Amino acid sequence: MEKNTYQNNNILYLITGLYCLALILFLAVWGYTPTNDGDGYIEFAQICIKNKQLYPCMALIQGHPFIWNIGSINLTALSLLLFNSLYPLLVLLCIMKAITAFLIGKISQKFFSDRIAIIAISIFALYPNNWGQSTTILSEIPMICLSLCAFYIAIAKEKVFYLFVAGLIFGLANWFRPVAIVYMGTLILYYIFFINKKWIKKSFSLCSGYILFIGIVGLECYHRTGFFLYQAESLWFNMAESTYEPSVAPQYGTNPYPKGTIRYIENMDKKSAIECNEIWKQRSIEWLKQHPFKYLKKIPGRLMYMYYNDMDNIIAFSRVKEKAEDNYVTLPYKNILQRFTSLSAVQYIAIINLVYYWLLIIFSIHGGYFLIKKHEYKKAFLPVMIIIGGSLSLVLAIHGETRFKAPFMPFIFILAAVYITSWLYKNKSHEYNY
């Protein structure tokens, strides 16, 4: 058994290495893919370099409406400062994407089996949208990689010290994108429900590391700017939009601060991001108190919009991608059969990705159902709750942009691998081999 595990670990290492090389080669051939957020990171990074300060600096606090993803902007600034190029950062992100694949395999191995681990890492590595994502500088890759690293440490190690380290890494992940807290919160619930007497010690250790990171980063920022900032502060900016915007989808190319809505602030350019955040917070809370059902009615639509496809990064397969605002693939859903022969190469790849994605969704639902049917509640809890709880948390706070589900996709791959394995080996004597 130990020999088999050793061999299977080598398979995980081999797939990870090949995947990493393939992503770097893909980047070399197809190049960087600009995005709206990525362009914003570059602009902010250049301002930070000019002011010789980390983000957030005063030049990007005063006169700006919100605090963006701190870690991603600082990492972008570091790449530009040291190399005057984004490509060292992009190579690092390719490596982190490969590490993410490896961690998906190790988490699957820890909770389920070697077989499920190999299938999970394989279907992740073959997924087209993942390849496209590795050519962007968006915050998802470092946040997911770090969150999974912390998550794996937390489930694989028993000693308090390792849980403390995991908490630190969760704090670092949240520095890139404030969604890592979903992972940590679900872990604490897992400790409460399944660890019994040790849950207090484990939760305390995890939270201690997290709080220490917040303290270090926040105090450093306070020393420079007078503001205690340790992660993005855009919640109330997004919530304010949700009060007046009827659409469940993000609105591009429109006035983000229409007069007559609670998003509009008089002389906003003379206020700090902290002041704007507090104004939107007060206005949004007041609006939510008066219109709770009007707001909740939007949630199902947001959830459906977030999960109906996963093609945000398919434009990476195109040679023409100079303008970030144009980097979206539109599929003619209504007339797809009539126009099938006249689609572009990128659109054909998008169709393949769409079919792949929907099979993942169907298989993952079956995987979760399979675990519950087998009364494997302990194994089902973390992946199922991170997907469901995380998704609901997001759509309760912001619109349902399709890429926002990326932090939960690793667990969709894991549950899909559970179902695929159960189907492939259902007639074997060693049934499911958990």
C-alpha cells in the first residue's frame, strides 16, 4: 500500500511538472491577456512605483473610491519595478497554477483516495479555461493557490504550530482577494461539527495566525497612511450598486456613479476611499432595512448568472487581444446550430470549454450526492459547504460575475472526480476504494 501511494505521489508530481511546463509554453506562444482589472492593477502599480510606496499609498486612497486587491497590485508593482515587464509575474502565476493542481490532487488524496487524486488533478490540468487564466494577472490564481495551501496544511497536520502557519497563509491569501475567509470559516465549522473536543484549540490556532498577519500588514499600512488596511475594501461599493442596478450581470461601459442613486457622492474626488466606503455603508444598510425582499429577489438570478458558463479566459486562445474591454467571447447561443460552421476558432474552443464545464457541474453534483448517499458526511462537508456557502456569500454581497466562482472551482473538480471514480470502478470488488 505504501509503495502504491509512493508511486501515485510520483504521478501527481509528474502531472504537476508537465502542467507547469505546458502553461509556460502556452504563455510564450499566446502571450499576455489584458483584462479590465489587470489594466487597473498595472495603472495602480505604476503610481505606487512613482510614489515609492506599497499599495495602498495615499495617492490611491485620497480621491479614489475604494481599496482594490492589495496583494495583486503590489506583486504587479514588484514585477514592473525589478524587471520592467509583466512576464516574470506571469511565469510565477503559471507556477502557482501548477501548484494549485498539485494541491487539488493532495487534498483529494487526503480525503478520498490516490485514484480520485489522479483523476482530479488530470481533469483540472486539461480544462481549457484554466490555461487561459494563466495568461492574466488577475487575483484569482495567487488567492486560490495560497488558500488551498493553507487548507491542505490545516487538514493534513495536527500540531498547533501548523494550524497557526495555515492561518498566516489564509491572511496572505485574503490580501490578494478577500474570499479566502470562506475557506477558513468553513474549516472552523468542520472542526466544530466533526472534531469535537479539539475544535477550540484548532480554531484558536488558525485564527491566531490569521490575526497576526492582519496585524502586521494593517499596522504597516497605518504607519504609512494613517489607515489600518489589510485587504480590499470594495464591499459597500458593490452593495451600493446592488440597490439601484436591476440587472444581475455586471454592467460595463456605463456610468458607475449615476446621479440620484446611493452610489453617487458629491465631490467624490475630494474624498478618501475610507470616507466613500463609510458613506456607502451607511446608505446601503439603510436601504437594505427598507427593501430586504427587493434585494433578496436578486440572489437566485445572480447565482444562476455566476454559474451558467465559465469562459472568461478563453480569449487567451486568440491572437488579437489588445483591448481589455473587447476580451470576451460571445457565443450565439440561440442560433448556434445554424451558425456552427461560421464560428471562429476561439468560439469552437469556447464551446468545448462550455461542454467540459457543464459536465463538471453535473458530475460534481452527482459526486456530492454520492457522498451523502453513502453517509460520508465528514468527507462531503468541506467541499460541499465551501461551494454552496461561498457562492451564497458572494451573491449576497456583489453581482454574480462568472469568474467570481473561481475560488470554489477546485472543489467542483474534486467532487467531479469522486463521481467519475465511482462510475469507473463501480463494478470492482474494492468498491470506490476510499
